[in-house]
Amino acid sequence: MITRGPSQKQVIVPMNNDVAKCYLKDLNMYIININHALKNIKSNIIADFIHIDDKGIVIITNNVACSLNLQEIKKYIKNSLTTDADQISTPRLPQSKLYLKIVGIPYINKHSNVQISSKEVESILKVNHIFNNIALTSKLRIINVSPKSDIAIIWIKIWDT
């Protein structure tokens, strides 16, 4: 579950998985056309390749895209798909790295009388809908509040994509 995190040289285009699968058919053609659209606005950004993930499509570029580049990519993608164009969200850059602090978690697992493990916490995070669009960038830090306390604080370093 731990990932390095997305580079700022990516453009994330959130969309339905069914719509994103349409892009699998002709990825090379889409790259050529996106680059042509960017060249028409005299942009120095070049799209290197496209890949599909669970959030939509991700366009890897040679540089960080500006808002004008994002608008042009959005216009091309919406025009390239005649159906379901309303299911495509606005392209965006990956968000920044954050720290998340979770307070009030039991330090000792009441079923096994053992300290809570990072694997248990990760499995809880995977099933909770609040954590759908985040990726862990480091191991979890589980810290006991005090030697006599049974409450833990959990520190998590994340990418909010």
C-alpha cells in the first residue's frame, strides 16, 4: 500500500473506469493529438505517455503543466469522446504530500492483548471510504500517548491524489 507518490509532471483526468477504458484502444493516437493541441497554443509541454489507473487516466508530461495546458487537455479529451463527456472531471495536477494524525486509537488490541500493528491500521484504511483518494508514502508511525495510557497516536505521510 506504500507508494512513492505522484510526480508533479503528471496530469490526472478523473473519469469513470468505463470511459477510461476507451482510451486503451488508441493511446498513441491520443498522445499525438494531445501534443498537437498543446503545440497549437505554443506550449512547451509534451505528453510522453498515458496510462489508466483506478481514478481515470494519467498523462505523463515532460514538465509541470500550467492552467492553460490543463484547459487545452480538457478540451481535447471532452471533444475526443462523443459519449459520456459529462463523466470527465477537470484535469488536475497531483496534490501535495501531507501528514495525517489519527488520535484516540486503542494502543492494545482488545482481542489479542497485543500492541496494534501497522498492518491492522492499513487494512482499516483500505476499507474506509474516506481514504479512497490517498496513497501512503511511508510506514505508519504508531506512538503510545504515555507509558500508562492505552491510547495511541498514528502518524501517516500521504499523497492526496
